[in-house]
Amino acid sequence: MIAPNRAAELPDEQRIVITGLGLTSPNGNDWDSYRQALLEKRSGVKPYEIRYFGKTLAGICDFEQTRYQTRKDLRRGTRAGSVGVYCANEAIKHSGIDWENTNKSRVGIYVGVTEHGNVETENEIHVIKGFDYDTSCWSHHHNPRTVANNPAGEIALNMGITGPHYTIGAACAAGNAGIIQGAQMLRLGECDLAIAGGTSESIHTFGIFASFNSQNALATHETPEKASRPFDVDRNGIVVAEGGCLYTLERLSDAKVRGAEIYGELVGYAINTDATDFVLPNPERQAECIRMALDRAGLQADQIDIVSTHATGTSSGDSQECIALRNIFGQSQHTRINNTKSYIGHAMGAAGSLELAGNLPSFKDKTVHPTINVDQVDPDCHLEGLVINDPQESKRVDYILNNSFGMLGINSVVIISRF
Amino acid sequence: MTPAEIRDEILDILEDISPDEDLDNLDDEKAFRDQLELDSMDFLDIVMELRKRHRVQIPEEDYGNLASMHSTVTYLEPKMKDIVK
């Protein structure tokens, strides 16, 4: 049993707040434009073609890579590293932290990733194929590019951060897991500032498309922006996306001292495991995870104003999550439920943190962005509070609950309160 | 390849390795490291590119010959003289 950890009863040194964020999404390269795209129902899914697999669809980011990196940096590193460097620099800028005078040894970097290394490995195999598989033509850059900490380590190199850096491998629950890890490290006093969230370079590996396709779980649609359609009766799979979203997390005591603007407080979280299947979700365990997060926050289900769902657009995944949601929120009159993958596709390791970022502005504008592309709700996905196709105003937005689940049965939930 | 052609090839490789550098004023007699921001991984890129492009093998004990443009071209001339550009 997780002990209740009601944030307001904790000393400020144990309360964790969001003081900044940087992101790149297929439909926006900063928080404002991303939010605007969600309210205007603008998709970021486009036609895409990748080696061996051929034509498909993807969520593609177009952030300015050279804003914080030289061309040589880009050549040396990975796409995941580049996404992370962009997001981390944007987050620090957004936070208003006096970066020049920040003790870099007290900054921790915690980046959630679904996978890392596939892109570079596929590239090298493609190269040596041209040399009849002569491994002496295999790049010496392969190891530093593919070590599991690469996406976090490139941020450290770029920004001169000498505190801890590592990635959190948690399949598609990783974005939430990165946030949770950052908060835990702040509470333990392991760092004074956490750069935490998730990144994804997954559209650059043909393997992820081929594998989802073989699993009959890759979305197709003649109109790209309609391909990602969680909860719709005609959904046919996942649109793979790249992207990233990293937050600056601080202890409330530190944030107060520097007069930081606070965008929300992490009041509840939980991670658990299905232990039932490699790919099929388990709604009982998902519901348990949500309940654990609510318990930790000391909240009842009907106090949650927005549930940001994980649903990816697969047939069974969406309906299974809906079972968990009906179990927990079936009697919650006020709770609104939405989905952000319908706009940007599934940003894998970045999904949890990006989807949360899409919802956080609701604390201020009291508007709930809808899940788009629902022409007809699948009866198996019926949810009372589901916001479909058009934004809804809400009298109150005090708590947002963000689901993020992944393969091998990892479930993660975070709850953010208005501050 | 003539020495001039070998030099052009090395310049082309350096442009790939150091895309932010201005190579127009490169002094052939001076060490690369004194003029460009190159580290050991970059030098390995020169070795790798020569291997990939021309199947030229450079043993580790010969890496010192790649210090400057002049020493590199001098070292590569016998190895690359039969390669047709």
C-alpha cells in the first residue's frame, strides 16, 4: 500500500513543481504553438517514407536543429540527442533560471525513452551492406551513439551539466517515468534542478514501422491527418511519431526563493506492471496504477478534471484502457477525458510528457482540447466524459491525470495540480 | 590520383567531418589540430572515409602521418597513385 503523500501537507522541500518546459511536437515547436494547434484541431501527421519499409505515415518534427547545436554536433550525435538538446535548452530558457550562475553539478537529467540505438544500428548495417558486410567499415561513432544514456548524455555535453544524467527505459510509459524519476531525485536531494521528461527518434528506424505492421497495428488512412483515431470504430493502428518534451522540475522551496512561475505541482504518481503479456494491456493493473496515483495524491476520482488518455489507436489497446477508465471514473460526473495522439501520433518515449504538456494550459484557459478524428465512437470505448472533436469549456480545472502505458506491461500515471 | 587530387579528397572529407569550419585558409604545413577543432574520433573519420571511399587501409602505427595536409598527402601518394579519380 502506498502511503498517502498529500502534497499540501508536505514541507515545501518535498513538494515538486513544474517551472518550465521545452518541447518539439509534430504540430508545434514551442508550448504556445503546440497548445494552439490542439485547440485548432491541427494534426502533425504527414506522409513519410523510410528505407526498406517504403511509404507510410508519421508525426514529423521540424524544430530548428542548429539553434543550440553546430552542424558538427549534429553529425556526431543522434536524432534523440538533438531532440533532447533542443527541449532542454528551451526548458531552461522558459524557466527563467539564471543558468549562467547555476551550479551545473546540482542539475540532473532524466530522459524517458522507449528504445534507443535502433536507428544507428540500422544505419550501420545499411552502410556495411555496401561493403559486403565488411565490419571494418562499421563506424567508431556507433557505440557512443547507441549507449542507452546517449539522449541524456548529449544534453549534458551540450549544456555543461555535470550532475547525474541517464535515460529511463520504460517503453511508451517513459515520458511519465522520466518526470517521476526527476521528482524522486529532487526529493532525495540528489539534485536541485531536474530536467525531466521524454524524447523519441523512433520514426528514423524502419524496424518500428515494420514490427507494428507485422503486428497489424500500424495505422493507414488515405488522409494522413485522419490516420490517428483513438476510440473511433474504424481505427486501425498506431501512427509513429518523433518528438520530445522536457520539464524543469524544482522543489517548491527553491522555486519560491527565486520567484519562479509555477505551471503545476506533481501531487500524485504511480508505476506498476501487468506481468501478464508482452504486448496486450491489462485493464485491472492499469486501474490499480491510476488508483495508486489517486491514493498518493489523497484524491477521489471525481476530483480529477481532465484525464489525458494513453490510447494509441489500436483495436484492443484503446478498449482495454477504457475498461480501466470506466472502472475508476465511471461515476465521476465532472471528469473530462481526451487524447492527444489523435493529433501527433504516438511519440513513444516522449508521448507521456508531450501529452501532459498539451493539457497543462487548461489550468489557465479552462478549455479541454478534444480527441479528434472520432467519426463514430466504438461502443467498446464509450466513456461518459470523452471530449470529442470540439474543445469544451470547463468551470474548474484543478487536477490533470496523465496515463502512459507501454509494452511488457508497464503502466505509469502522474497527477498534476493547478498551483 | 595525383597529389593535388589526393589533397582535394582530404579536403572533401574534412568538409564532411567539420562542416562548421572554414577550410579555405588551411595551411598545408601546419598540423590540422592547430588549425581545426579535431579530436581523435575525427581523425578516425579520416581513416574510415579513406577505407570506405578508396579501400585504403591505414594501420594504427601510421596515424602520425595524418598530422598535417602535407604529411597526409605525402603518406597517401604511394597508396593512392593507382586509383583513378
